[in-house]
Amino acid sequence: MESQGIVLDNVVNLFSKPDTGVDVVTQAIVGTSLAIEQQLDGWQYVRLPDQYHGWIEARHVQEVAPDEPPYASTGQVAEIQNLLAFLHRQPGNTSLAPALQVTIGARLEVAQEREEQVQVTLPGGAALWLRRGDVAIVDAYSRRPRGTVQQVIETAKRFLGLPYMWGGTTPLGIDCSGFVQLSYRLHGVFLLRDANIQYTQPGLLPVERESLEPGDLLFFGRKAITHVGLYMEDGAFIHATTHLRPIVQISRLEEAHWTELYWGARRP
């Protein structure tokens, strides 16, 4: 029988099998709600909000009672605005080692506010402090408004130079589809997880190469789609790739490597 859970830790890997020695398929951040579909020897097979599945170690998940509201679903939440933010045990005392680091987009329950500090309650019950400049305080039920294409691109550019990581979805390491998914999610647009799934996602408009506009998703591959990037303008696109350098970088569509692999484009 399916049950509900909440991710307890900053960034948690999900695997293709219940084993840390196999490939990472995606990641979940602290506070993420998930559906638990199966349990097996300290592991859980779960479904994330983007409908992606994977195996997660049960120690990273707190199960939620059926009558219990999901974490950060009532009252006010602190949404992380900076790429990374440190949480401390005491307000204002940043000379001590941080208790936790969280990533952009995490939504944490607000316990109390002070002029320069916000106290949040984590899924496991710990109460920690972070700087007000790290967060935006919003109502828990509020959805992110759809941003402009320029806002999406500006957010994507904030990730320049971050390391590529297969299965990664955060500034600590990110892959190609995780990169475009996060860039759009922070501005209220839902994208599915993998590049090949994004290409066939209902609601995305097919775009001819000569009609490309900023914000379009560019897809690449040989026998199948294996890569996605975000079009900027004048032939330039930004993406997380291992080509030449394993980082988020800007490339040009007319480069021989990308021209050879180009598959098509979609407009969210």
C-alpha cells in the first residue's frame, strides 16, 4: 500500500536499484514530499513530485501519517533564493560551523522571524537559523508565478561553472535535464526529468531550428535523445555537459559537435 514521506536531508541520491553501488537516477532535496510505493531491507522505492521513480535509503525519509498535512504545506515557508545557504543552531552566530547547508528552491517551515534572521523547523523537527537574505518568505500554499523567459535565462546563468554530475539536480552537481528542469521550476514551469521525456512532454511546442527563440529547449543525441540545453540567442545556448569541460557552460549551436548531434527543439 502506498504511503507518504518527506526527505530529511539536504541532497539525497536516488538509485536505479536498492544499492549505493549502482547508477544515480536523480536527487531529492530536504523537504521534498514523495510517495513510497515499496519497502525493501532499509530501502524505499519512491515517486517524486515530477513523477520520477527511484530507490532511496529509508534513513533519509520520514514517513507521514495519512492524516498529517505534508511538510511546509501550511503557514509560511522560507524558500531558499541563493544557490546555497547555511543553517546555524544559534541566531547571528555564524562563526560556528553550520549545522546544515541547503540548496536553492528548498522550502522550509518558518518558526519565527527576527530582523536579520529566520528560524526554520526542518522535517525531522530541528529548529535552525539562517539569514533573511538567503530566503523569500511566502505562504505555503502559494505557487511560484510563471516567470519571463529572460528571468529563466538569468537564473540559468547563475549556474555557470557549477560541476556536472550524472543524476544531479542541485548547485552541488547537476546534469543536463536537471539543469533545465531547475531553471524553469524556479519560475513556475513544470518540466519532466530526463531529456528524452522532456522532448515528448505534452504541452511543449515543437520549434523549427530557424524559428528558435530564447528559452527554447534544444535536444541532442545520436540514435536517441541524450542531452538538452537552454537556448539563449544568436546561436548560443547554456547547458550542463561533459563536453570539453564537465560544467555548466555556454556553447554555440553551429559548433560541429552540436550541429552533428542536434535533434530538435521544444518551447515550454
